[in-house]
Amino acid sequence: MSGRYPVLLDVSRIPVLVVGGGQVALRKVRGVIDAGGAPEVVSPEVAPELERLIGQHALRWQRRRYAAGDAHGYRLVFAATDSAEVNAAVTAEAEAAGALVNVADDGAGSTFHVPASIRQGDVVVALSTGGASPLLSRRLRERLEAVVTPGLGRTATRLAGVRDRMRQRFPESEARRRDAWFALVTPEFLDAAIAGRDAEVEQHIARCLSQS
């Protein structure tokens, strides 16, 4: 796993295919939806919860078995059936078409992996132990969940607007913008954000903007 390169993909801008209809496919579809994408599904049958997601998000569902040519035109492909033969066919075709492929229960056969992640608004934290220890990944996630809170997500969204204010205030001075940001995002400010003390966060933002 040392050769893996971590990236965050904007799946809202690329076509995504999920082949399969069971619990693994459900997790893949849900993950793509959570990230803003709209994956297409190929499977003769799907789990009830996956069918609900398909209807709720108006996803395209081809109710049939995977057929040659189905993987063409996609940039990201999940081979998530319970058949190793089908998964291998999906992988070969997707790779030949230049797509990245994730194969269920086959890390060596995948060109990308989906790490454990925590998402709160615009804040996304992904972690991986390279398959060395699933329990270590779980413990790390538990630690991080205490820090990556809904309050932190709200603060990140709020700071997106502050960034525009900073640009307007110091249109030609990158150094002054940097100093203003360091004055704003202090350890105390971060503590307030993590704890969900929104009023305190707003007060600090207002104070820093008035003094900049």
C-alpha cells in the first residue's frame, strides 16, 4: 500500500458506475451520493434500501446483468457483485477504457481504494492503514470523530464566506490576508468550533474582521 496516492475526487463532475445490488453496492452508492455524485447502477436486483436510494435520488438503474460494453464512458467504476468472474470482467473492461476501478474484496485487483472517512459539511477526513489493521483504522476513526464534529463542519462553511470578505478587504495584499487568517483561526477558535459554540465562533469572526 505504500504506493497509494491519496486524492479527493469531485464525483459530481464525473460519470460513476456501480455494478451490483447487494450491501457492498449499497455502501458504494451511498458514499458517492454523500459526496455529491449520482452513480448509475447495473444489477438485475438490488437490496431494498438501495432501491429506495435509487428512487429518492432519481438514479439510473439498468435492471439486468452486466454486459460487455457497460463500463465504457465512465471514469469511476465499482465492481461490487458477489461473482468473482463478473467482477473480473468489469475490471478488465473498465481499465481498458481508462477508468479507475474498485473491486469488492479485492484490494490487489483495485486501482483505487475507498478509505475510512468522516464527513461534516465541507470538512472531510480520510484515513487508511493500508489494510494492515482494520481495528487500528476503527480506533483512529473513533479518535477523529471527537474532533471532526458538526460544529466544525458549520464553521468551515462559515469561513468560506469569510474568505470572500478577506479578498475584498485586502485585494492586493496576500501578506495582510495571511496575518488576518492567523489572527482568526487560533487554537481557541478551533476549540469553540469543535465544541459547537457557534455564538462564540461568530463573535470571534466579527471581532477579527473589525480589527483587520
